[in-house]
Amino acid sequence: MDAQDLTYLFVGLSFALYIGIAFWSRASSTNEFYIAGSHVNPVANGAATAADWMSAASFMGMAGIIAFDGRDGARYLMGWTGGYVLLALLLAPYLRKFSKYTVPDFVGDRYYSQAARQVAVICVIFISFTYVAGQMRGVGIVFSRFLEVDITSGVIIGMAIVFLYAVLGGMKGITYTQVAQYCVLIFAYLVPAIYISIMLTGVPIPQIGFGSTLADGSGIYLLEKLDGLTTELGMTAFTSGNKSTIDMLFITAALMAGTAGLPHVIVRFFTVPKVRDARISAGYALVFIAILYTTAPAVAAFARINIINSVNDVAYDEVPEWLSKWEDTGLVAWLDKDGDGRIQYRGGAPLEGGAPVYTGVRNSAGARNVANMGTLNDNELYIDRDIIVLAHPEIADLPAWVIALVAAGGLAAALSTAAGLLLVMSTSISHDLLKKNLMPQISERQELMFARIAAAVAVAVAGLLGIYPLDFVAPVVAFAFGLAAASFFPVIFLGIFSKRMNKEAAIAGMITGLTFTFSYIVYFKFISPETSNPEHWLFGVSPEGIGTVGMLLNFAVSLVVCRLTPPPPAEVQALVETIRVPRSA
């Protein structure tokens, strides 16, 4: 069987598995729909948390960012990993002890305010839709290349699959589906990495191969070779960086704090029976996550070397098959600026305005013409960074079954996180907005119905964000983390560790942090993107890192307001004290 047939087979079998699990574990009550009845084994919950956590941004986007940005790309690796440790050790056990369904539920009860609950619901919706946009873009990319359908059709197919197992199974179905998805995505990530590590360095462990000498007997280290290749072509050395120290610091901090405030990850710690189980599952999840995260830099370096060796200074009519196939998706483009019919891969952006805008015709060499050709440098090749992990098996000429496996893994990563985000949004609307606020008289059956309706609407909106993407996967997800850092992290942290924190402070802090961060991102990404550079950024902080500033504003406003307003009721202060008392259950 060729790669195309195997891809259909692997993806079809994985989809059948996910839907089958959803039918087997479908939710019959709100408790099962929201938190899987709190009966999930810690090991299974750790795998589900890892799958929920490792989205398309982790599977596809992170290695792509590192491949192109080199050392600067480590901001995602450090921020996301450090953030999960922060969440697991500092917040998750206490939130689990509070025994609420959602973050807005915690905010509403801890701050004894329906207004605080409503603000938290708005924050959840903002964060989740921003995050899910990256997942749906990942789904569209996988479908457009491997199943040879357009991105719109691919997103619609992905929406249908998520709808079936998220709306039907709720958290119970999603949890066990995510266990299967973790197995698929981690196997799909490791197999090509091991293959290519052996090919390039002779070492079967990618993490060790990353720091080893090449297998060609030259004695040159892989990173030394990569630095030489990139600098010769006018690019920044892989082990060097361009970002300022303050921007790197603020982006990493935003990713860390945002991780600790992500509602779809926090809710996973409510699905286990006891607080002790929440800690155990957090440990397992960290191990499962580390397997992929420690492999990503190696994958990035391997891919960068293979891409340069595969296409640079090669005649277009002699290019490997992978390039022409990906060109048909619109995610790769060649521009023959000097008219010699050969690909010149150099530093700098080859296109004006980012992704290629095709004219519908081909040039004399057979490449698709674009309408936004850049003319300021010698680079003739555009490569979308989100395809690096997906295209790498083809670039390295691996067996067809490995190519098909990676396609199934990419879909598993994107769909697992998308399902978790959609469930969080539906839960916030049905439980926090309707049941706890606008329609307290509805029955459990009606609440479950509204949760499923909200999930269906969220799936539709998420699909639109996938069809009309905002940016590359990883930066879009980084914006979601910034919003979470600026809105939720301070209110959760102070809600656990400060008895003086009150409802007025929580509301003021969340509104300040979210409004500032969202406005900054919208201005520099959509209103005035031409001014998005260090000269115009506040303190030199990019939109990716501005969540840290929003978080600091949130903390400052919260601490000032809580001192100027009445303290919380005595029973709320006693509740906070109880949350912090260490117990095993």
C-alpha cells in the first residue's frame, strides 16, 4: 500500500477507535459530562492530561518554531514545561480539594459573586476560542496534505469527529478517548524521530543524537554542522537567537502563568477520586509530556538539516516529491527570482505579507506563481513552519507507514485538545452561566441538554476559526496562554493563598488583565501589524509576551482594590483556610 492508502487506513482506524470509545463511555449525567464522575484512574488521567495538554502546538508547532527560530524557539519548551510544573505543584491539588466543576465555579464560590462568575465565563470563552483556533488550523493542515482535500473540507471533517465524541461522551468520553489519542500521538512522534536520529547520527535515542556527532564519520557534531549550514545561507545560527532577553523572559513567564491558568487543563484534576490522586496523575502527566518535549528540539534540528540538504540549489524539475506535494496545499512556495530554474534557499522572508497568494498559473519551470513575491532578498523558498513535523518523514524518505502514522498523530494531538477546550466552554455556559446564574431552576437533564447544545455551537465557531486562521499554530496558542495568564492566574493564586482577596478585587483584576492583553494583541496583530516590532512594543515586549504585563497589572489592581474594599465574609476566609490544610482526600 502507498502512503495515501495507509493514511486513509490509519486515520480511519483511529477515528473509529475514538468514536467507539465515546459510545462505550457516553455520559448519562452532568457529573459524568463535566468531570467523568471523578472516577478516573490516576495513570489514565495522567495520559489524558498529557493528550489534552499536548495540542497541535506541541505536536506540530513547537518543533516548527524551534527549527526556524533555533534557540529563540526554546521559549515554548521552557514556558509550557515550567508552567505545567507550576500548575501541578502550586494550584491543582488545592483546586481539586475545592471540588468544583470549573474555574468559573471556583471563582464564583470563592469570591461569593455572580458577577465574578460571569467575568470568569467570559475569560474562559476568550481563552478557549483563541486556543482552539490553533487546533483547527492543525486539523486543516493534516487533512489538506495527507487526505488530499482542501483545508475547509478537512476542518469540517474534524469538526464532525469532535462533535460526535465530545457532545456524546462529555468529559467521560473525552477522557478515555484522550488516553487512546496520547498513545497514537506519542508513537507517531517518536517513531520518525528514532528513525532519523539513527540515519543522521547512528544513535537511536533522539535526545542523545541531538548532541552527537554525525554518522558520516566526519567527527562533526550535528549542531555544529547545522550552525555552519544556516550561517552559510545567510540565516541566524541555530544555536543563536535574535530575540531580546526581556522579550524572551516575558514570553516564557506568560506561557508558564498561562499554563497554570488554563481551564481545560485544570478541570482534568477534578476527574480523579481524591486530592492524592490529583497529585499522582500530575506526576504521570509530567512524565508523559516530557517524552515528547525532550524530543522536540532534536526533531527540529534533524528537520532543518534535511530540508537544507534536500532542496537548496536544486533544479525545480529535480526537486523531491515532498516539495511538490506540499506546494499543492499552499504551505510551500518557490519563487524563481533570478530566473535560473534552481531553488535558492536563503535567509529572509521570500514573500510579502507571509503566506503565498497564488495567481492560479504556473511559471515556465512548472511552479505555481504567487502575487506577493518579495524582492528584498535572495530567498526563493517559502515553507510554512507548521508543516515541519508532518513533512519530515517524507523529506527523510521514511517508509510509507511512518508517513501515515504521523498524519494520524497530528490529528490526535489537535482533536484531543480541541475536544477538551470545547467541553470547557460548554460547561462554563451550561453550568456556570445558566444553572448557577440565569436559569437556576433547570433540571439536571435540561442542564445536560444545554451543555450539548453549547458544545455544538462551540464546534461550529471553532471550525470557522480553523477555516480562517489567525496565524501559525504556536503563536496563536501563545496568545491564549497570555490571556489565561493575565486573567485567571492571579485570581486563582490569590484566591488560594490570600484570605483578604475579595470579589471586588477579583473582578477588577480580571477585567484589567484581560482587557489590556486582548487589546494589545488585537492592535499589533490585526489593527496595525506593520508597527509590530520592538521599536513600538511596550517595554520591547511582543504580543506573545504581553500576557505577563497583563498578569502584573491584574496582581497590582487586585492587591490595591482588596485593601480599599471590605474583606470577604468570615465563612469565605474559613473556606480558604480549609483548602490549604493538607489532607489525603
